[in-house]
Amino acid sequence: MRKEDYFPQFEKLLLPWLGRAMKSFDFHLADELLNAGISLSKHQIILLRILSMEDGIPQNDLAFITDRDKTSLTRLISTMERKKLLKRKTCETDKRVNNVFITQKGLEETKMAFPLIINEIDNIQQKINAKEIETTIKVLKQIITFTNRKELPITILK
């Protein structure tokens, strides 16, 4: 059996292209951040952004929000604590719970990174027709509906 027989017409399916586009943008953005002297990973930026909008989130909730297992999230948070971007505090009412807070340095890094991220998105989107962008967003929302998943709370996406 030939390799292409395993994935017939894979090139004509929408969702694999979505994955490829996001991976390509991730690499592009990582290069742009590095060129700007910002040493944050995509996962660190996501966590900083969430905490910049709602600080003091329990670590277990962050695992759910970021769709990361508890072990990898703990490792990520530990790395970010060493960089002084975040801090963990034990919950006063439940000692088993760690709440995660963004530090002033983390907030400053977020404020430096996000204009660059928005600028890179704008640079790419300027090359795409506004009607195509509108249609793409509509289709992506349909995919979310068809997969029976709810969109993330808008506070996380702002």
C-alpha cells in the first residue's frame, strides 16, 4: 500500500490546513519575539495573558484553561517563577490549592510582547481580503459548534 493511500485526499481537508497554518505562525512569532529580545515561549505568553486579565487563578484551573496536564503546567510555572514572571501562593482557605499570580516583571513582559504579537497578526491579515477573514472566522465558529465544544470565556480571549 502506498503512503498516500493511508490519508486519501488529506490535502483537501480544512482542519489539517488549520493546524499547519497555526504551526507556521507559531514558528514565525517565536522568531519575531526572539529578534525583539523577548525570551518568552508561546505557552508562557498564554499563561501571562490569562493572568494579566484575571490574577490569582488556582493552578488546577489554569491546567484546564490551558489544556495542559498538571505535571507540564507545574514545570512551566516553575520555570516562569525562576524568571520572576509569576509567583504561587498557597490558598489561605485550602492549603492544598496554589493560586498563581503574575508579577510586575511578568506584566511588563506581557505589555512588551502583545503589541508585537498584534502587529504580526495585523501584518499577515492585511494581505488577506476582509471578506475572507470574516468568512474564515464564521467557519471556525461553526467548527467549534459542530465539535460540541464551547468557546473559551471571552475574558480569556480579550
